[in-house]
Amino acid sequence: MGFLSDPTALLQALGPWVLPGLAFVLFIESGCLFPFLPGDSLIFTAAMLHVGFGFSPWALVIVGVLASFAGVYCGYFLGDHFGRRFFTPEARILKSEYLERSERFFVRYGAVSLVLSRFVPIVRTFIPVAAGVARMNMRSFLVYNALGSIGWVVLMTIAGLALGQFPFVVNHLDVIVVVIVLVSLLPMLIAWLVERNKTKKHENEA
């Protein structure tokens, strides 16, 4: 299953089912409690290689937005109906820590977190669950879910189309994908460092 971490290999493995397969991955990664799938890098790579796979950028945007929107709604539903009962401190994937981190993100940014979190791996998977646990107003949820889904997919698609014109990027796609992942993880790293410094400060003051 190593291809799950390699967007190009994953797209190639899907063959003629590339768009439905891409939609399924984005749906799961957007709110269905499985955060370790390529999201940003999958859209970016699909946009770069769309000609070879036989679909238009518009098809990618439409499929990606719908799948993302539906995945986030699914996450809200799970949070609203089941709350925290999926999460345990010892779990490998559904860690209580992930949900608690997402809840802090949600409390800090409110409804806008549904837009901002789209660009933060792991957090984006659990923010919809946190919104459901908090019983966020449905009208606001739908609006910000739509804005986040459209913004995320469109920006990743434009980036893929723009950079796909450069031979260096195409020939070093594996490196570019790693860079995208690292850049996406930066907000999480910064937040972790800030929390760590706050914890140390409180410990020193105690």
C-alpha cells in the first residue's frame, strides 16, 4: 500500500477510474477519520498530469470540490451523532490528541477554521468532527464548508497547472510533492512549538 503516500503512483494505479478514485480519496481524507492520505499533493499532481490521465482541469475541480464538501459534511455528521466515542488516547489513527488539537483550532478560529484547516494536514480531517461535536450552526457550516472546499481544490489545481509548465518541476515531481507536504505541515509544527514553549513557561513559573 506504499502507493498511498505517492500521488503519482496512486493516480496511475487507479487507471481508468482515476477521477472516481481521486474523489474517494479526497472524501475520506476530508473528514472521514483517516488523515494519512495524500490530499494537497494528490490534487496538485492530478492537475499537473491531467493531460496524460485524460481529464480536464474543470473536471478535476468539480469532482474535487464535491468530494471534499461531502467528506467534510460526513465528518460533521460523525461528530454530531457520535462525538468523542471513536477516539482513545492509545489509538494509532483516532487519537484523542488529534481531536483535542482540532477542537482548539476550531475554538480559536471559529467557522473560518473550516477554510483555514483545509491547508493543514491531519487537522483538516478532524475539524469537521470538532464542528459536529460543538453543534456548529448548520447554515454557517455549509457556507464555510463550500468556501473551504472550493478554495482548497481551486488553489491546488492552479498551482499544479502553473508549475506543470516547467520541465524541472515535471522531472522532479517526487521532490516537489515532498516540499508541498513539508510546507503544509509547517503550521502544525509552529503551533506545536508555541504550545511547547507555553508549557515550559508555566512549568518554570510553578
